[in-house]
Amino acid sequence: MTAPYELSDSPREVDALRDRVRQTRWAPDWPVDDWQAGTSASELRRLAAYWVDGFDWAASARSIRALPWASATIDGTPLSYLRFDAERPGGLPIVLTNGWPSSALELVDLARRLIATPPDDSTPAASTVIIPALPGFPFSPQRPTLREHTHELWHRLMTDELGFARYAAHGGDLGAGITSRLAEAHPEAVAGVHLLAVASPQEFDEDTITEEERAYLDDVASWSASEGAYQHQQQTRPLTLAPALADSPVGLLSWILEKHRAWSDCGGDVSRRFSDDYLLTLASLYWFTNSISTSFRPYYEYASGRTPRVTRVEVPTAVAIFPADLTHPPRSWAERTYNVVRYTVMPRGGHFAPHEETELLAGDIDAFLRSLP
């Protein structure tokens, strides 16, 4: 197995991180309630104190290294990926792609569930699960140019490197866009896609919009106005923000923490869904790999027109909607762009569904894979 890219846990670097956290120059308190104007200062200080005096990064790093890593170089781009093989062959291989602000680790429990032999002793729905680390995210370095498209790297990995002539794909958030472009570009190889978000149609007749679709579009506009500032910044001026988050571990933690609270089904208490160790492992990954700024690149590349838009996905498509996720497109809206054969509204869960609701998501993917010819 190949160790993850630049995963450091040397005592010198860990001590340097702790010193930086200790020396944080904290912003003055505001006369607002916790979380009202952004990340809670009290919660952030509590986590920062644990980062210094309780969190065991070395133990987390050992666990990460013990995962089934491999690596490949495709068109000059180095990739790290995880490979999980089912004990019984017969299912489809599937490639899973995470979103932001996350990492390949978010999908590990989902992969293990998908390759497990069902209680009825039948063949697992997935024979092999591949989780590539997104370029510029933890575990894979930044791509050398702006010309390569991630979905093409995924296709080359699955076919040329791993030898799968036919496979399925799943993704949420940024991963849903990559998965959609993969299916549109290579319908001869992609048997079906399972998505947690959908691309909007490039064109549509306003006269055909249903009341449900209009309500959805109004909700998207409302969300963008109240919650979308991060996206606008990362799309338009990412390199203005990058130095602050690359230099301050507490600033980095604050940026990540607020999204995990706001976008999860936690009822305002982030600890209901994410342990302190989970959050600090993620923040440490971004810190030690210095990848928070490069994780912004998909936003910038999309907004600047470097990423192709999804027009029509004809392969069988399943859509799973989690109630606390960012948006909740109705089936008719998804059908404007995709060949939707399965549409599931989940009873709970949010943007980080692979971690929040592993069993619900795995069950839906499992059922979808078994339905594919």
C-alpha cells in the first residue's frame, strides 16, 4: 500500500501546530448570540484547546495510513485513492467522490458497508469501491495545470489503470458535479450514477416551471443570499482568502467548523453529528497537507468557465435528497437534466450524509446498483 500524500505526524510539526494554536490572536467578542454572526467563539476556543492538549493526531495518522491506499499518475497528475474489494465478486465496481469541505475519509464507512456481504448471504451490490482523493484536497497534490478535468482523471483511473470496462459512480456536492460530467462524457462505461445534488438545466422555458419547481428556485435564491457568501468568495477571490486560512490553524478550523454545523442535521449542536476527533482530524488533514487553498480551485474553475457544464445525463440516475442538505430539488427538476430512475427523500441527514447517515445512504446506493442491468 502507498502512504497518503504528505501525511505528516512528526513531533516537530505537531508541536509547531500546537504553538500556532496557543499563540492565536483571538478576535474581540461581539454582542451577539453564539453562531448568530458566524462560528461560535466559545465553541471554537473549546476545540482549539483540545487541539493543543487532548487531540492525538499521531493516532489519527496511523489509522489513516492503515487504510487500503494506492496511487497512480494519470496524464502527469499524481492521485492517491482507496480501494475496497468485496469478499464476493459479482457486483459492479463503483467510484465514490466527496464534496467540500471534506476528504476521501468521509466515504470510508460507506465503502465498507457497500462491499459487505448482506445478511441473506447474497452477493454485495458493489464488487469494488474506489475512492479517489480529489486533486488539491488532502491526500492528492494540486493539479499542475487548469486544463485537466477531474472526471476524465476518474475515467482513466477506473478503465486504464484499474481495468474496469463498466462501473457506477456516486457523488455529493462537488462530487455530484464530477460524477455527472463523468456519466455524460462516458455513457459507454458508466452503468449508472447516484447523486446527492443535481446540475440545473442549462436552458428551460419559464412557462413550464411548476409550482414545486418555483418554490425550489426561490429556496435556492434565499439560501444563496443568506448562506452563499463562502461560495462567492471561493469562486471569485479565493486567493484573497487563502493566505489567512493557510497561515492560521484556528482560522482554518473556524471555516470548516461553521459549515459542519450549518449544513448537517445536527439541530444546532454540531457534536450531535461530529465528534471533536472527527473535526480536528479533518482540520489537521487540511493543515498538514496545506490544501485548504487548493481545495477552492473547483469553485474558481467552475465560475470562470474552465469546467464544462452538464447538459444531459442519459445513463440511469438515482437522486437521494437529505432534509438538512443545502438544496432539495424536486424530481421534476432533476429530470430536466437527468434520466432519473430512482428518487428518494430521506427522513434525516444533511450535507455530510456519508458520515451522518451511512446506513441510509448505503441502502439507497445498494438498491440502485442492484436495479442496474
